[in-house]
Amino acid sequence: MFDRIVAPLLVTLMSEWAIGWLFGFRKADYVLAIFAVNSITNPLLNYGVRMASRAGIAFSLPTLLVMELAVVLAEAGMYMMALSATRKGRLAAFSFSANLASFLAGLLLL
């Protein structure tokens, strides 16, 4: 369980929090939003990857990138709802940057 659920979530939380820090998102509401959003999307993404694999769907890097793009868009929308005082473009850029960092950090787990 740790290697399939907890480890990827921890890598995601730490890498996306670090990118948030670089974006200046240091106040409690930002940190809480980052942790809450990723606590939803990361397990769902990992579950989707696992279920696709079990269903015999040929899994490839393009498939994973499409799933990651869906996560970027979903997270950007959630951030825009949770942090409405922050410019939407900044939140979208953060979502993309944070997910890129998280994706690259996750490759280390493979």
C-alpha cells in the first residue's frame, strides 16, 4: 500500500508544495489548497493508471500525459475556486508547473 498510494502522494505533495513556495504561495490558505487538491487528484490518477493496466489497456507515455493533462486542468479549476482572489492565469501556470515537477519527481519512483 505504501509504495502504491502513500509514496506517490508524498512525492506529489512535497514537490507541488515546493513549486507553490517558488510561486510565493506560502500562506496557510495556499498550502491547504495545494494539499487538499492533490489529496484528491493524486490517488484518483494513480487508481486510474492501475485500473487501466489491470483492464489490459496498453499503457504508454502518451496515455499518461493525457491523464496528467486532465489533472492539470482539474487542479487549475479547483485552485481557481479555492483561491479566487489570485489571478486565474497565475493559478493555471502554477498547476502546470507543479504537475510537471510532480511528474518528473514521480519518475524517480519507477
